[in-house]
Amino acid sequence: MTTSDSVKTFSELLESEQLVLVDFYATWCGPCKMMQPVIQNLKANVGKAARILKVDVDKNPVVMRQYGISGVPTFILFKKGQIVWRQSGAMSEQALTEAIFANQ
């Protein structure tokens, strides 16, 4: 895959200097659906402190296996390609915000 400034691979995004919160979810998952408005608010409130990505585990089984995702939703926070925080299950916006700012 060729990349440009506007198109980056998943691994390139994780390697960036900016924190990256990945929301591993499934469309059939009730708690994942419940998290949608929480994630939208989180995006608005953390601004550039973290990039937020959503990964559908059913469409990305290789990535799911690579990170050992066994339940959804699972949230993983990356800093320069390294996992700095991980949590499974529905969470409050406050808990996610605290995780982001604690790992800057």
C-alpha cells in the first residue's frame, strides 16, 4: 500500500507522537453501541490530546488477533507504537479522558 501525507496505515498511525486511542468494537455489540455517543463526546473534549480510531473486529480479524482482543468493546491507548493502557468493557467518558491525560 502506498501512503501519502493524507493516507497512513494503521501501524503508522499507532507509531505517531500523538496518543492514539483505539476502540475495538463490533456492530452487533450492545455495549459498543452504548459507547458511540461517549466516544463522540470524547473526541470533541480531548481535542488534539489524542487521535481516536474505531476498529470493527469483524472486518479486521488480523488486527483483532494481533492485539489479543477477546471481548468488545476493548480500548487500547498507544504512545509511539507502544501500549500504555488497555481496558475492556463499557466505560465512562471521564474514565477514558483520565486515561488519555494520565498517559500524555
